[in-house]
Amino acid sequence: MKKYLPLACTPLCLAALSGCSILQPPDVGPQDNIVVSSSEPPTFEAKDVDAHEVTSNLAAPVKDEGLNVEFELQGLYSGGGGTVLTVKIHNLNEVPLPADALAEPTLERADGNGGWATVDPVPYDPEVNVDLAAPGLDHPLGAGASTNLQYVYNVAPGNLWNARFSIGNVRYVGDLNL
């Protein structure tokens, strides 16, 4: 009978130990002073600014103060059923630039009468334009990131020797054939 005595005491000892303050965490005081807060991530906000017109050195980077991005005209080439205009965009914000923050750019060329004629974009079809990326931003542009944007217009590159290309708050005026 002595062999079973230690086994019979074991549940009693465990019950006694579980009630000891040694095994319980110390009381840290009232829990009413804990405040849980969450912060919302910063969001992109465009500023309303006047367009910045670039008439010399069209290939130099230009800052768009309204979107806080930098544009750099990369040049033109024939393709995609018209002229492909490429512009590099660099996000200077600390937050991503939403894809819808950049409106559709416009292209105009001198009409020969002292005015400007709007050049229509070529509709993008991924099955036809397999060599071109979709125009504009298709995803948000990350903070500090850069990418090249391509736009196809229904015009020959030679006809853009006196043209205006407006993107964001920047307008390039002059010979777009870099």
C-alpha cells in the first residue's frame, strides 16, 4: 500500500500548488489605463497648381509640383499604328501614386494657321499592340519608384516638330523629336 501513496498524493499536491501565488503572474495594477490606437497610413493628395511649360531642353527632368513627381520626356518612335511617345515618371512622394491620379495626357500639333490641332490617341488593344505596354499607370506607382509610360498617337513622328504634349501639370512645347 505504500507504493500507491505517492501516486494518490500527486493530484492533491498539484491542486495545492496551482493555488500558490508563485505560479500566478503578478498583479500589475488596474487595466483601465491601456489605450489601443491605430494610425491610418498616409494617403496621396494632389495639389492644384498651374501647368509648368517647358520650351527648352525638353529631355531634361521636370518636376510636377501638383503631383510631386518628376517627368522626363524619352522621345518618339513609329509603332503601334502611329507614334509612340515615351515619358519616364518618378514618384517623389513618400506614398504610392494612385493609378487614377494621372489623367490621360493630351497631344497637339501646330495646324499651320497659328493654332493647335488635337492628335487622337490610338485605341489600345492588347491583342494587336503586343509590343507595347498599356498606356498610363495600370497600378499604383510606389514611393520613390520610376517607370516609363508609353502613349500611342495617330500621327507621324515628323509631324511633331512643333507640338504640345501635356501630362499631369507639365506641358512640353516644341520639337518632340528628341
